[in-house]
Amino acid sequence: MTVRETMTRHAILRSAQRGISLADVDIINLIGTEVENGYFVREKDCQEFEHGLKTLADHARRLIGKRLVVSDGKIVTAYHARRAKERSLLRRAQDRSLTR
């Protein structure tokens, strides 16, 4: 159960009045430091979160061109697709999306 699902009507009203959106509530719960009766977002919490995002983005960039082949919900192989294969895969994916 998320924090948002456990918000009282009062908390929803006050958050809205104070410009704190439901998405903000989720992020506070995710990155904030747990304190007495709740969470508090410190500068350090934001810096750690930003560092984690940067690390994740760098890792994602390293994966450009990699392919996983999935059959029956299981990964059967993985490889680095050549340029021609990449174009072929993307062309077929685009063709499938146009026919739906």
C-alpha cells in the first residue's frame, strides 16, 4: 500500500492547499528521511537521489544497442544488435504498431 492510498481526507485537502501534489507525496515517501511521525526531505536526500538518477542514466546509456530475446516470458538470449538488425527490428515494430 502506498502512502497516497493511506492519506486521510484532511491530508489530501491540506496537501492541495499547500501546493503539495500526490506525486510530491510519493517522492517525499521515496527519498525523504524517516523522522518522528513521518518523512522530511533534506538537501542531502535530494543530492543522493540525483546521484542515483545520474548513475542509472549512465548505466542505461551503456545498454544502447543491446537486445534481449524473449520467448514464453523467458529470456532466451542476449546480444549486441548490429546496425542492420537494429533497423530491421525497429521497422517491424513500427509496422506492427501501424496495423493495430
